[in-house]
Amino acid sequence: NQDYPFEELLEDLDLHRDTSRNPLFDTMFVFQNMDMNPISIGELEFTPYQFKQSVSKFDLSLVATEIDNNIHLKVEYSTKLFKAETIERLMVHFTNIVQEVTNNPKIRLRNINMLSVEEEHCIMNEFNKKEN
């Protein structure tokens, strides 16, 4: 914001700067619920363009976009920090959380289960086996 510029905030916080990383946060969640319909001005029509990025700006970012009453998710992540399998598992957990909350909006945080049935079985039965 113009009253307190980002660079001034960083200077006031006196943070150790590493130019390869964001100084304040490593993860980001964005929900885009703005209208993405084409705009016509006279004979011109402007349509939204989805840029293809090859490099993630943050360690992990999740962008949710509302399009035609559906939510589309896009994940960007640092391949130096995360394997594709880790991100896939994270997205399954996120989906499980959203489904639980959607099915029961009054659910308490402590009662939300993010694990799949298979993961829960593995944790409870495989990881906890006593060695003979």
C-alpha cells in the first residue's frame, strides 16, 4: 500500500534477505472470484489470457478460481523443495478437507479428517505394527 511501501516494511523488520526467497512468506493461497468473461468494446473483444509460468514465485501457492459456478485449483510449487507425489498427496488432503466442510459446515476443526481411507488404514495398521 502506498502509505507503507513493501520495501520500507522489510527495512523496518530488519530481516535477513535471501534474494532467492520471499522475505515474508513461503506459501500463498489466492481465491479469485472476479468475473473472467470476455469484454467487448465496440468491435473489439478482450478475453482473459492464462499465462503459463515455468517457475514458481513461492515455495508453494494454491490458486482457486471460480469459473461458471465451479472452483478450479492450480498449484505452483518449487520442484527443488517438493516432489510431485507430495503435492498430489497434499491436494488429496485439501480436497478431503473441503468435502468434509462442504458436507458438514458446522464441523469443528478438530473433527475434520484430511486423510484418505487408505492413508488412515496404513497409519493405524501398517505403521503401528509391533516388531516381533
